[in-house]
Amino acid sequence: MAHECISVFDIFKIGIGPSSSHTLGPWRAAQRFLGELEATGKLSSVTNLQVLLYGSLAKTGHGHGTDIAVLLGLCGDDPVTFDVNKINDKIDDLRRTRKMMLAGKYEIDFDPVEDIEFLFEESLPFHPNALVFLVAFADGDKRAATYYSIGGGFVVQEGEIGGGGSSVDLPFPIDTARQLLQFCIKTGFSISELVMENELAWRSEAETRAGVLNIWRVMQECTYRGCHTTGELPGGLKVARRAAALNKKLLKGRTYTDYNSWIEAIRAGGAHFTYTLDWVSCFALAVNEENASFGRVVTAPTNGAAGVIPAVLQYYIAFCDGLHDDRIMQFLLTASEIGSIFKKRSTISAAMGGCQAEIGVSSAMAAAALTECLGGSQRQVLMAAEIAMEHHLGLTCDPIGGLVQIPCIERNTMGAIKAITASQLALQSNPELAKVSLDAVVKTMWDTALDMNSKYKETSDGGLAVNIPISLSEC
Ligand code: SF4
């Protein structure tokens, strides 16, 4: 089988909340579908279009905004650049007029209520997140195209494999933690240095650096915005945003004017254990409240778990070593390689593996990244990732009302704290004595995913989703 090449920009993708698999992935699928119609010269002759959502996309699609994402994708909008403040108006307009400007160019009749079908009881065998585009053309021709949103915003078309990045010749092809360690030993590179060598197969170091720092900029803006936005989250659960109030409380009147002076104001509060702990929670809550509000976030490796990595990185900046671009690079490159190993050897899709695949993986990524930035050896970095995942094994996905809010938002605070604990444990340990390897825990996560009842795989058919008296119709 061909080696799956996954770049740092496949793991970290700029998009719009609330879900990488149920929002960003379907959006990308719609974009790909349009691209294929354009390539065959048939886009301008579309007369009729229908979208079928299967399995988990149907069951939690309303709460995750899957229909909205598909509509925006079909309209030719891009999740990286589309103004999130215009989503509601655009969707309302489309619902009212029942007209769609396909790819922003060709007007067709399209009634979102009739033409997007949620097939709650049907699932396609390859993956629980399937969507099918049925299209008819002016010449009477018809076509069906099936896509799968396989987690973290990755999309594959029926018959494709992998869903990773473009195929390149990597100097260090890595599928397992063992291979990663062997390459590091052989070359003397740190994990982030080795990842950078691989990234050079796609683009120059300067381009990679600019791209990674842009990812960080989006994470930073998202956290800052989330810490300064009040109100209720959309969707009907009436969940109050908490990050802004916590931010205010922790700062005790200290003033600031921008991100940098905000970090200084945070630092000025000292480093007491509970103060630090509260800030880690505040950072994570902020990102995931933005995510739940259709805000601009970075998949890390998914949207539901988008708060863990920014929270741990901002903990590092505020309480460990300050803000340095080199450290940001080190942090995000290391994290991406760990996410890539989980993607290749297990899954980063909650519809396949429950929340261990989202919060568990993000926690492992953050633990490894923090450990490298704090001076840990390559073995300690891998050990930190292993510890973080080991204590997320079996974590189920059971979002109430199908919304990425409860337990998702708080769960990011837990993932971040476990990452910091795992990193500290690894830094205080001799990894030669570890009984469990990262590869063993990756395999265990996959075995657990296979054994997990589908009720706990992003279907909202089990767990908290059925034990809290709120029905989807109320949302
Ligand atoms: S419970 Fe976990 S996996 Fe499921 S939607 Fe929430 S964050 Fe994602």
C-alpha cells in the first residue's frame, strides 16, 4: 500500500466550527464535487441537485451544521475565508428564496428542506459519515457522487483510500512512533526538526514557517475573541458562554489593549496552581465556545477538540517561556506528527472511535509538543503522548442534542490539563522504563474503537445525549 503522506497543514486546517467531520468535511466535499463538475464542463448545465446525508452525518448533522456547510460549499464559499458573520443571512436568504447560486455562478432551484435529506436510519459501509450528491443535467444525463468525511476535515471520494495529503517522496516516511524515534536517533534531529525536513518535500522552509505561524495567528485570535465574547451559544440548549466572565475574574481589573498586553496582564497574576489551572480552562473554553458559535477555528486535529492545543500552547506562552516564533513552530510541528500517526494507525474520527479519537488525540498531540518545548528528549516526547492517550482510552462521544457543546466544550479543558500532566510525568520519568509504548496505545485505541458500540460514536444515541432530558426538536 502507498505510504500516506500527511503534512502539518493536513492536520491543522483553518475552518469554521462546530465540527471538522460534520461541518468542514461536508463543506470540502461540496467544494470537491463542484470542482469535478467544473472539470467535466457540466457545472453550467445542472438543472437539479439533491444531497443525501447518511449515518452519523444524518443523526447529528442538524446540531453540527452539516446542512449549512453543504449549502455554503455548493454556493462556492470557502471555509478559510468566508466571513462567519454572514452565515446566518446567507442561509436565511437561501431558505426563503429556494434559489441557489451554484459555485457562485449558476442559479438553480434548491429548497434546503426538500433537497437535503437526512437519512437517519441508513449508513454506508465504508464510513459512518457519508454524503451523496445526486445531480441532473440539461441534456437529461444524471450522476451520483459519494464522499466520506473521515475525520479532522479529511474527505475521500468513493473508491479512494487514505484521504491524506498529496503524494510526495518524504525523506523520512513515518507510520509509527517507533519509526519516528529511529529516524530521530539516526539523524540526531528533534521530532520537530525531522517533521520540518519532511515538510520540505512539499514547500520551502520559509513557506512552511509562514503557514504554521498563520495557523498560530488564527488560534491566537480565536482564543482572544472567545475570551471577550459573552452571551448564549446557538442551537437551543441555552448554554451560556463562560470564558469571558472567567477571563475578567482572573484578571482582577488589570488592563490591556491587545493580545501581547493581555498575556502580560495574565502573567502579572502570578503562577499559583489554581490560577494557572483556571487559565488553561479559560483558554480551552474560549476556543470551543467560538467553535460552537460557527466561529473561525483551526482543526487540531478536529474542531470538537480544537481547544486543547491552543490552550496548552498559551499555557506554555503565559506560564513557561513567553512568546517566541521558534517555539510555536516546534510546538505545532511536533503536535502534527503525533496526530498524523494516530490518523494513519487508528482514527481521528469520533464517528469511528468516539471521543478518544478527538480529545484523546489532541491531548496526546499537545502533551508531546509541550514536552519537546520544555526540553524533553524524543523518548520523553513520545512517552508524554502515550500517557495522555492512555488515560483517554474508551472515551465516548455523546453530544447532547447533537450539538458540539455538552460535554465537548468542558472536555477540552480536561484534555488540556491531562496533556500538561502527561508532559510533566514524562519529563520526570525515565522513558526507558516505560511499559507501554505509544504504538501500543495507538493500537489499543483502534481496538477499543472497533469494540465501541455505535451509540457512542457521534450518533447522540447513547450516553449523556439520552440521559439529559433535552430532545433534538427543542434545539
Ligand atoms: S463528545 Fe468529543 S468527539 Fe463527540 S462531538 Fe464532543 S468533542 Fe467531539
